[in-house]
Amino acid sequence: MERFTLKIIDKPKSSLRNVCRLCGMDNPNKIFILRDEDVFCEDDVPLSTKIQVCCGIEVTKKDRMPQKICTLCSDKINDFYEFREMCTATNVQTRDLLGLPREKPKSKAQPPPPPQPPAV
Ligand SMILES: [Zn+2]
């Protein structure tokens, strides 16, 4: 993990908001994670949902964190989300073919429980 965090550690706070939310790099091509309602297409899964599902990171407009990701990360997220969907579909299909019960769907995109304070 350390080799990733080192990339952004020297940046001043003001430029930290301009780095990619996911890789921390200041790549030139970046896109907004959250789109405005008017350009939101309903049949597509929002990028923020894919990030939540694939990385467990919640992105909101008011989180005071970088609001963009680079196109490299965007491609990875889209690919991984698709891969995840495929695995889920295969799992269901295989269980059906083998006559096994379908697994109970886990509650979707639930953030993990807040960290407990260390016992003193
Ligand atoms: Zn990135």
C-alpha cells in the first residue's frame, strides 16, 4: 500500500483536490465521478455506484474529496464492474443448472459498519 500513498504525499492540499480520486495521480484526462441530473442516463449504472461496489469508496458531492477520476481508472472500474456482473450471472446460472439454491442476495452497496474505537 505504501507505494501508492507516496505519490500524493508531497502535494499541497490545494492541488490534492485535482488528483484522481482513485489512483491519486494528476493525469491530464479526468472525468467527474458524479454527473448532473440532466445528463444522467438511467439505463447506465452511475460511476459512483460502480466505485462503491468495486472499491467500497463512497463518493458524494459534499465529501470535500477529489471529485474526478482519470480515464485509466474509469476504464478499470467499468471493466471490473462488467467482470463482476459476469461472475454473478455465471454463479446464478451454474447454480440453476446444478439444481442448487440461489444464494441469498446480499444487501447491495452497503457501506461496511463504522470502525469500532480501539478497546483501551
Ligand atoms: Zn486514476
